Amino acid sequence: MQTKVLILGAGPSGLTVANYLKEKGIYDFIVLEKGESSGEVCRSDEVDGARMDIGCGHFLDVRRPK
């Protein structure tokens, strides 16, 4: 298989590049992700039965400003 563009990683940057290419009418690309799902760095997971947004290694808890 041959393709013009190979995008390594389906995180925010990789998905942004893929979207940009599609907007420009370029569909000859492949996105490869080593993780189990896309958006690995910025994603939502279930923690103790509740959904938690995890982004770029930071957790946001508005109740604890520090």
C-alpha cells in the first residue's frame, strides 16, 4: 500500500493535521496510533465510576485552584 502522507499519532496534533488535509481535499493519508484509542493525551476516562477529562498530563479540579 502506498500513501502520500503518514501521520504518526492520533492525538490532538495528528487529528488536526488529518482534518486540515481533508478540508484541502487531500484524502491520501493514513493516521497511525500506538495507543488503544485516538486522542490519548487529551481524552475522557472513567475514574471511580465518574467521567474525568484528562488533558496533556494535567488533571483539572476546579474545587482546588492550586
